[in-house]
Amino acid sequence: MKIRHKFSAQITERDGLKFRSKKEARFYDSLKIAQRGGHVIFFLRQPRFDLPGGVTYSADFQVFYADGDIKFIDVKGMKTKAYLRNKKMVEALYPIKITER
């Protein structure tokens, strides 16, 4: 029996890595292209942030751009209440802004 994701997201694999959705995998593909083009120096997957109460938040990507800019990016199809609450808490506790795609 195959279990379906509650928002119909399909786990997708690229370069031996598993992504929670096709949209996240496509964004990974675009980062790889930008990296080959020199616009992106490198990127990290799933950077974690510790929150009060033993909660952790993981953004989808941390991207280091050639112009010196660093962005934390979450690829979202659906913004849940838990996501919005945790995003707000991360931005209040850490000196970062989370960008949504």
C-alpha cells in the first residue's frame, strides 16, 4: 500500500538525492544550472535552526551567490500554519529572512 502525501506532493530524486516535491527538485535543477553559469557559488540543502521548546526548523536551501548575497529559500506549494509560525520565529531569533519560491 502506497501512502499519499496530504498535499499530493511526490517525492522526487535527482543526483541520488531525495526531494519532498517535484517543485523542490526543479528548484534544485535551477540552482545547479546557475552554479554552472557562475551566478551561484554553492548551496546547502536543509540548513537547520534550533527553536525554543526543542523544535527545529529546516529551510530547503541556503544559497551563496557570486555577488556575495546569501539567501535562505523554502520551496512551498502550501503554506501551513505551522510553517508560518516557525518561519516567523526563525526570523525573530536569527538575523535572516526566509525567501519563498
